[in-house]
Amino acid sequence: MDAGTDGLVTRLAGIGPLAVAFSGGVDSALVLAAAVRANGPGAVLAVTADSASLATAELAAATAFAHGLGVRHLTPGTTELDNPGYAANGRDRCYFCKSTVLDTITAVAGENGLTAVATGTNADDARDPFRPGIRAGDEIGVHTPLRDLGMTKADVRALSRTWGLSTWDKPAMPCLASRVRYGLAITPARLARVERAEVAVRGWLAEAGLPSRDLRVRDLGGVGRIELDAQLAARQDLRDDLVRLVREAGFDDGEVAAFRSGALNLE
């Protein structure tokens, strides 16, 4: 199916006024921008779930993007950490998270007179075996225009670039809980430690003139594993400083490895 401008805008025009579950990432940003093109900014509501698993910088970026489009942006707090299924951090953690988050966003939409909610789920996500959160969205009945049109991540980036969206080349930035090894309990303190470590490492590399496009600090328990672009991970001269940073963030020790998307799903 056509994954171009007309297809996406037409699909969203057919849905009409709606709320967009807006994480600030490239996919939901495109859905939000397309909804504005289709229905006008006054008929669109951006809703970002504000929880302990959302990095502070991501919330700030989402707010700026939504305001740039002229749409109202709400940031309701969510309580997925109160759900034992989420806190236990099994391989179905994302299901419990998405259920809580999308229930909250759907409720906020209803309070604002909107019955439709759309997410940024794309066609690649639908084929990924490690995405139990998609089932939660399907059960709740949210719209997935990118998936429906067969738009892949590459399609999303290409159209975002054509439209001049600042997010077109934004690296993937999943929630902080995705950094925690399965089986380790998700707690506010653990998420905050991961965020502190990533902010410190990213800042140190930037000051050194060595920014890493992809960067994660994985919580392996007492050890924080720093995953970087391969050329940086191979530099032995950086390791002592990087390990020091994760120790200062609260880990007992650190290690350095090349970035692998979804690494903890494969361990």
C-alpha cells in the first residue's frame, strides 16, 4: 500500500479528531504531524505519559515538538510501577506498561471529548517478536495508521525528512525500563540510576567531542553496561573514565560494549 503523504493524511482524516499517544519518538511524531495536516491542530491532542520510565530529556523534547505544531499537549502521570506484572520485569513487562499507559491516554482523550486514540506503532514493530505491548493496544482498540499502511521505520524517517520534521533522524529511545535486565525488579531508584548514568556518559562524550549516536546503560544488577557506537566501544583509552561515570551514578561496577538494539531481549 502507498506509504506516502496522501495515504497517511487520508487515513488520519478518515479517523477525524483524535488524541495521539505521543512518546516524542520518530514514529509518534509523524503520526502527530500527519494528524495536524489532516484535521488541523485544534482537532488533535498530544498525550505523553509521564512516568518514572520516561527520561526527563525525552519529555522536554516531546513538549517542544508538540508546541511547535500548535497542538495541545497533556502529560498525565501514569502508575505502571504499581502494577506487580510490570514491576516484576518479566518478558511481558511491556504488555502491562502499555495497558496502563494506553488506558490513561484513552481516559484523558475521553475527558477532552475525543473517542479516537492513535499510536506510532509501525509495520516493523508488528513483526518484532519482542513487542508484547502491541497486543495491549489492540485489546484497547487504538488506531495504528503506520502499521495499517505498511509503513516501516525507513518509510517513517523518509516521510518525516520530506516534511522537515526535526525527529526524522532521531535515534530510537525506548523507555528506561528497557535498560533493565529481565527478572530485576523495576523500581524508581533503579530507573533513576540508569538515567543518571546515561546523562553523565552522554555529557562526558559530548564534551570530549566524541558523541555516540546510539547509547544505552544497561542495568545488569550491580553492573552498568555502557553500550556505544562500535568505534567508541573499541577505544580502550575511554574505558576507565566511562566506568567511573557509571560507578558515580550508583552502580557497583561498569563495562563497555558495542551497542546492540534490544540487547537484553537476546540474553
